[in-house]
Amino acid sequence: MLGCLPVLMLLAAPPGPGAPTVELWLGGDVHLGPGGKQVLAPLAPALQGALAGSLPARATEPTPPAPLACLARYYAARPELRDGKWFAVLPDGTAIPYDDGRAKSFEQKLESPDVEDTFSIPYQAGPIRPVRTPDEDPGRIRLDAVFKATYGASADKVDVVPIRFLGSPLEVHRKAVSAFTAVEKRLKEALAKDPSLEPYLMGVGGTFNWRNIAGTDRPSSHSYGVSMDINTRRSHYWRWAKGPITWKNAIPQAIVDAFEAEGFIWGGRWYHYDTMHFEYRPELLDPACFGQ
């Protein structure tokens, strides 16, 4: 590469073995050759400054925004800069803007998100707390095109495999098997310490099911085999309630912790609560995805 080659060599004596030299390298670096340290060292700073001022600086590669770079780490998308604007480019060439420049309501973000919108509500793991702020639904904003490119664009394209989870036969996406297996291990350890957790984990299911989210025309994350519903009889869901939305939950902290530790978000962190629901979304639990 050019950055590794000297562009000028100066001799402080007639050529020959051991002649003191100064090599001036592209970008302004000065390397003192054999004998040069004694004879030419005093000249090196001046030569380096002169060369740096006369040659163009080394170009640096543009760095994509942290959320966009993170998306590429977990999904079938790559960051690309076009005319000064960043895009998530899918394998079929579809380009999703990082920032489409539109001011949107929460509902508009759900219906037509850019990449930035999907990270606009930080997901907060840790101690369970009531969610009282309207539309505080971290993770409900999804890029369906990215999910389809990563997991499958139709029911027959989703690569699901059978697993057993706490004794129940389930189907999950091949790419998420290790995450589900790791959660199961954590839950077994939690059950050994606290058997009272068992009723909440009976009848787990709702993994792969190609369908839309209730009341919408948007695909559910269950369509891709990356989500799970635990015991519905021990859970709360905002659509089941009557009257104004008031957050409710009965799911124990230990169960939530086990899922979140392996990259799953929990519907109990939503204003539009769905406490049975766990969804594999590692990008929302990775601090690096938010530039931290």
C-alpha cells in the first residue's frame, strides 16, 4: 500500500553501506535509517512538518451511526453512505434510511419507521417498574423488511427447527436456538432456587406462528420464530383490559432476568403491556448500539 512506502529518501553522505539516511513517508512520517540518528536527527522534526504540509492527509473511513452499525451486527443489513446520508442496505438491494428526516408520531413510527426510529425508545432492563408514560414501548417499533431479510419473508421461508423448552416441544428459528437454550438453562437454575416460579412457566408456547399483530396489518415477531409466550393465565395484556390503559403485571423478576440476560426483551416493559411476551432483540440490550 502507498501508506507503507517512503516517498523520498535523503542521504547525508555519498551512497554506500552505512550511509546515514532520512526516509520521508506518505502522510508525513519520518524514519531515520542507518546512521541517521546521529547525523540527521536534528533535522527530522523540520522535515516532517514540511512534508505533512505538502502532502494530503490520509483519508479516514466514515463511521456509521452506532445504531446502524449495530443493526448490521445482528441482522442481514449493511451500512452504506450515499450522498452524505446513511442507509441500511438489505441483500436484495432495498435501502432503508437511517434518518428519513420526517417528524413522526408514535403511530407513524410503528407504521413507517426508519432505522433511527427503532432505537428511539431505550429499553431499560433491571428491576421491574410500572410503565406509566404513554407509548413507552421499547422494541414495538420494528423494521419488518429487516426481519424478513434475516429470518424469512414468508411462512415457508422461515427456517424453524424443533426444540424442547422446559419439557414442551416448540419450533423456533434456527438462528435463535442458542438463545432459547441459554434462557432455558437460566430458568432451570432459577426454578431450583425458587420452585414457586413453576406455575408461570407451565404451558409455554407461542413461538413460531406466521400472523399479524392483533388489531394491525403488521407482522408479529412470532412470525419469525424468535418470540415466546409464557403461561397466559398468569399474564396480563392491555387488549384484554377494559377502560383506560393501566399497567399490570404478575410475572416474577427472576423470569424476566433470565430472558433479558440472553437478549430477549419483555412486553412487560411496555405501556401497551403484554407480560407473557418475550422477543429476541439483542440489539436493544447491547449498550454499544446506543453509542455508549
